[in-house]
Amino acid sequence: MPIISKEVVTVKNMLEMPLVIPDYQRPYKWLDSHVNQLFDDLLNHRYKNRYRLGTVVLHKEALEGSEQELSIVDGQQRLLTLTLLCHMLDKNKLCQPNLLEQVFSSPITIENLSHNAAVIDSRANQLSESDREYLVDFLLNRCELICVKLDDLSEAFQFFDSQNARGKPLEPYDLLKAFHLREMVDNTELERTQCVAIWESKISPEPGSKATSLHTIMSDSLFRLRSWTAGSSGRAFTRHHINAFKGVNLRSTPYRHTETLRALDYMVDQYNADSVRHWDQQTMCYPFQIGQPLLNGKRFFEYIQHYIATYENLFLHDKSELKDLLKTINNYSGRNRIGDHYVRTLFECAVLYYFDKFGDVELEKVAQRCFIWSYSIRLTKQRVALESIDNEALEDNSLLKTIQKALHPHEVLAFIIPPLNKSELNAPKNVQGLVEKFTSLGYLQS
């Protein structure tokens, strides 16, 4: 691992480094409870000779000339809070935190910084002048951080401080955003900014809106489908599984297997850049497939956005071919149990996988098979665990494997699902709606 340095530094030395917060970092989200806890820790340990505050991971950026910047990979939340503490407590300006020059665009960050500054100011006003000065000296000169500097960003991601229980470790989505932004060296700043803005808007959509989140599309759908169709478990998407969403950089990968990807990537860009587009007002989207080798950088963000739009079209916008099934799925009384969520995920994955390959052709009939295949698990098991759908999806003769191999819709329609007998039903209560739908479709016998 290309570690440039690993050393213990004082808070003062750390805050005066040329620190920057890169675009891929999430907003500042420490609450007043985190700030008060840190403040209390400082007060309780202020008579110690040294007090360790955790680890910070930095990526050394080489800029034009001799100028250097240190991008914060891990420790942003803590460093911003320490900057606030220094700014609010240090009346004599003994330290000049570099992050005070950082420009923030996230409303969440701006609001939380303002709120936490007020919390610190309130706590500081309760101290005598001598106690404040003593606390400032302790904070700047006797509080320490382990500072790890690396010159390879992908390696830096593996060096996160996961031991700090008060911190908020980056989600796999944050890591992937960072990785693919770094791959966009040939793109404009506007393109990178647009990718970040769309990405951030999908982390937590507005409550009540007909929009899906990154967690739903990446964890529940894309990660599982990419894993299952590759023969691997898709139970949980964590930062240890982000390689599932890393692919090739066409600029630096000259292998033969990338020639088709390179040609298609070029043709899409050429088509959209043609001046004729000013006349016909048409654009060509990259023709993504769920299980394809991913293209790093901008195409990755487009890939995720494409499947967010596809998911919303299928399951949130009253698509006619699915409307009747979704009415049952959305309204039977036991639908909110954890096991029922797992079953719904399997159903949605099967439908999404088919639609990705064949579009609307025979979609209504295939969706019924997806429903019967997945919800049979609910009707025949007292308890549905995540392992239940994982095992079903990985079966050699599963519906997903049939869709994967199929070249025509009729091959999927030929997938045989034996009807259930009422004596096989072993589900808990509140699944009457499912029972009625199975009966009406001819898949439940007396």
C-alpha cells in the first residue's frame, strides 16, 4: 500500500495543513449530540498530557507546479467539528484552520455547521476565561490525531478508521462516487458537478415523492442481480463489495474485450455531438444492460441513473402491465413484514431483469410468473429470511437463470411453476390477498 506517511500530529498541525473536502464527500451531518459528546470528552481529559482523537486518512493531490492539496478521505466530520471548536474558542487566533476557507454548497452542511457553531458558542460561554484558554491549549497542542497520507485514492478507501463509534463511516455509495469521480479526468467540471448533484439527490428522496433511493436501486436491485447472475450471494451490499460496481477505464484499458465497449461509447458520444441533433432534437442514451462490464466514470453515473428511471417506471408510475399485480402486492395486510420485503425484492429483481432484456414484450404474462415464483416462498414458509431469497435466486433452474439464458420471451414464458396445493400453505396470517391472487391466476389448488 503506497503510504506516504503515518504519524501522530497535534490538532493545530492537522488543521493548518492544506486540507480540502473533495466533491465525493457526503454532507456534514454531525448532530449536537456528537458535538456535546466531543466537548465533554475534551473537558473530562483536559488535564492529560496527551489525548488521542482518532485517525484521519488523507489523499495527497499533486496539482500543477509544486502546489499540493490534501483531500480528506476519512475524518471529514471530525475535522470540521474540530475546526468549529477552534474557531469559536480560540479568541487569540493561535491556530489558522485551513478548512475555514472551504466553500460549501450543500444546504445540509451549511445548516449543520451553523447549528453546531451555536452549540459550541453556548458551551464556551459557560466557561471562565482561564478555563477557556486552558481548553484551547489542550485542544490545539495536546490533543492528537493519527494522520495517514496516501498517494493512491483507491488504496486510501481501504484505510478507513472504522473504530470511531462516534463517527459516520462512509457508505459504499460514497466510496463509489469518489472512485468514479476520480475516473472522470477527461470530463469537464460541469459534468462532474452534475453527476454529484444527481447522485446526492437520490440518496434520500423527498418523503412522499414517487422516487427511489440509491439504497433501493443499488443494494436491493442492481447489486443482487449482478451477484446472483454471476453465481454469488447477493445478501448484503457493503463497502467490501464495491468492486461489483467497478469496471474498466476505456482510456487506459486496451484489451480486446473492451473493443465493443469502446466502439459503442464512441458512437453514442459522436451521435449526440453531431450538429444534426440541433435539428432533429434527438439524443441517444447508452444502451445499458444490468450485467454488463461497467465503464468507469461518467457512464457509471449514467448507468445508475438509467436504472433508477427504469425502476420508477416499472414499480412507481402505474405501468399498465404491472398495475394489477402491484395492487395486490401493495395492499395485502402482511406486506410490511421484513420477510415480505425480501420476497418483494425478489419479485422486483426478476421483473427488472426481464424488462432490461425484452422491454414490454409479453411483460404482463412474465410478470405474473415472476409474482408466482417469488411469492410462493411467502405462502409456503412461516418465516422468510434473507437467505431464503438468496438461495432461491441462486438455484440452477431459477427464473433468473432462465431469463439470463433466454434469447426470446417465449423461452421465459415456458418456465414451469407447479401450482401450489392449499395443504402446502404455511404462511403466517394476513396473506389473504396473496392467496386470492394465486387462486385467480390458477396457481392454487384445493
